[in-house]
Amino acid sequence: MSDKQTQINNPLHGITLEKMITDLVEHYGWGELGIYVRIRCFNSDPSVKSSLKFLRKTPWARTKVENLYLEMLREKEPSEKKSPWPNRD
């Protein structure tokens, strides 16, 4: 399988770490995010900048953030697929 083929199947392809953090904070807030991923940069004086610095150097923490991001996308998916219009049968 080529790299191009692999990236097509990667749901995180093209999503920056900064976007992941921003979206997670928007969805959960820093407090809840710090419960799901127990790292100091989410719990003590949190900021996107400090989180990026830490996560870029810490693969295990980045993996946890990526997994939580994918879980958040799965949670949001069904509600976005529902039609805003009532069923008129």
C-alpha cells in the first residue's frame, strides 16, 4: 500500500495538532479535557501554545489527544447526519 493510499484512509490526515486542541477545548472545555487526558498543560494554566509545545515532544500524550479527537468526531457524527427537517410521512 502506498503512502498516498494510507493517507486517504487516515481520518487525521490534514488536521493540525492546533486544530485538534482548539476543537477539543471548544467541545469539552479545558476542565473536562484535563480529566480525559491527564497532563499538566491541560490542568495547570492551560493554553493552546503550552499544549502544542508539550504534545509535539511527547508521543504518548499526542496519541491520547488524537484518540480523544477521533472519539469526539464519532460522537458528533450522528447528530450532523440527521436532517433538520421533520419527517413528513
